[in-house]
Amino acid sequence: MALVSVSIGPAPPLQAKTNKYKIALCQLQVTPDKDGNIAHARARIEAAATAGAKLVVLPEIWNCPYAMETLPSYAEDIDGGGSPSVSMLSEVAAARKITVVGGSIPERSSGQLFNTCCVIGPGGEIKAKHRKLHLFGIDIPGDITFRESDTFTAGQELTVVDTDVGRIGIGICHDIRFPELAMLYRSRGAHLMCYPSAFNMSTGKLLWDLMQKSRAVDNQLFVATCSPARDTNSHSEYMIWGHSSLIGPFGEVLAAAGHEEATIIGEIDLSLIEAVREHLPLETQSRGDLYRLVDVQREYAS
């Protein structure tokens, strides 16, 4: 496969049916009741669509608790059609004629477990499937020890998907920590990066807001994050930070939640991306003669 050198350089033109649209971030309270979580997510998606949202984003691991020891029992076979969670997303997206970035669920495939996000189009079709690329591991003595690689297998493919509301790059939680991924998404023409996430209390307080704004400002595009709500009654060692947000290309906060369950709605204006890039032309200021990023999965254009 050919390697493509990427500098910040000019990205493909933005393409969408509308320059402005509303995006909803559904920060859901998650319980051990999988059927209840699915029904609750459906209700919140429908309410967001009624409020005018054309794109709805769900959290990381929204159909079950984010506990490594129990995740395998909740896993679903997406490719084999044995996924009640994705079936619900397809049904509601088709019924409401909206695009859904379906957060993530534990996916079972070929004996492996993946942390997987499906993007559903307004016809109910699965337009893309992203498996979390970067698996989170942390060991802070006296605070938190957590290792996703004990349970999950890392994905191998970047995900940029064309939708009715434009081109979207998908990452899941820890994927946001790696600026190279966001740079590649920008180079592939994404106007929005969606990161379903479940940051914990330690990294959330220190890094959550910083990571979102950094990815938006570095690449001059929109960033949407969606977390589960914090369960203050939970005895789990992994406590969720929350604070789902929509960030603009200058780092401005367009919508933000606290830690409790909420659906927040903000408006995206794609013309703002072009204006920001015109006023602050990083693509012409970048020193491609000194540094480049290599996109190892992208072949040279014919």
C-alpha cells in the first residue's frame, strides 16, 4: 500500500446538504439493565430529533456499565445481525430521518471483543463502523489502575464517513489523546470529529476540556464529545467524569453538560470553518519542508 505524506495543507472541500444544523449530545445514565438502557436511549434520541437535531451522538459504552469484568456478557454481534442496540439505532434513525453517531457498545467478533461505534444514516443503514484504536491503560498508585487491553482488542482502521450533515471523523475516548489521528481526519476532509467517551474522574478533571479544545483548534474544525452521566451512587472503581461538549474551530464552547444526565443541543455552521481557516491560514503557514505526517492507510490519489 502506498504511503501518503500529509502536511496541514489544503483539505478537500466540505460537502453537506446544509451549512447549518443542530447536533444533540445525549449524556445518558447507564444501568445494568441492557434492555432498559436501549429503551432509554431510543427515547432520548427521539426527543432530540423532535427538538430539531439532525445529528445525534451517544456516549461510549451506553448499553451497559463500563466495567471490564462484565462487558463480555453484554457484547453483541453487529456483523451477524445479533445486535439489539444497533437495530434500535437503525430503526430510530430511519423513522426520524436523522444521522446517529451511535456512541459505542461492546462488540463480539471472531472470538474477540471490540469497543465499537456505528454511524447510522437517515435510511437506517450502517454507514461506518469504528473500532477503538487506542486502548486506555493507566496506573496511578493510590488513585486508579485500569487496562482496557485486558478485555478489548484494538481496531485497525481509521474512520471518516460522509453523511447528510457532512464528513465526520470518528474516535472513541482515548483516541482523542493522539493528535496524529485528528490531523489525518482533517487531511481527509472531516469538518467534525466525534469522540464518544467515558473519561474517569482523574483524567477528566485534568485533561478532558483541554483535549477537546486542542483537537478543535489544531485542526480548525468542530469537535463533539459525548459521555455517560456520572452515577454518584455507583461503587465502581471507574467513576465517569461526564461533561459532554461541542467545541467550535476557535476552541469556543458551543454547548456543554455537567456530570448529570442531560441532552445538550448546539448548532454547527460549516461556513465558520472556512472563515477561521481564511483568517488564520495554518495550511500556508505550516512548514511542510521540515515536518510531515504519513498516512499509511491512504493510497495516492490517481
